[in-house]
Amino acid sequence: MDNQAIEKLIEHYQNKYGPLITLQQAADIRGHQLQTVYDHSSQGRFDAFKRRGRPVLLELDAYIRHLFGDSDEA
């Protein structure tokens, strides 16, 4: 996916969720089960954590870049 398309996705989801997302929202974005996102995060497959704790929050832009191939942020 090209950078312009990624930026449009980020804008779309920031309008929907804001700059930080929960793991459930991350699962919804990707179409995964929540457990899959927990597994991927615990295995270190993406580094988008803004805050660990309750709730765990991810930086939306870093997560989207990870999903859709912008290797600078993955």
C-alpha cells in the first residue's frame, strides 16, 4: 500500500477512534479476534504501545503503518 493510501487510512481511523486505540479497536481495524491482537502484541510483532496497563493503548498511526507496510514505523 502506498504512503498516500496509508495516510488516508490513518485519517479515517483517527476520526473514528482518535490517536490512541484499545486492543479491541486494533482487532476491529484488522478484522482479527481480540486474542490474536493480544498474541501478536505479546510476541512483539508490533511496537505501537503508548501505555501499558489498563487499558493497553496503541498509537493508531504506528499500528496502521505496521499493518500496511510502512517499514519506518513497523
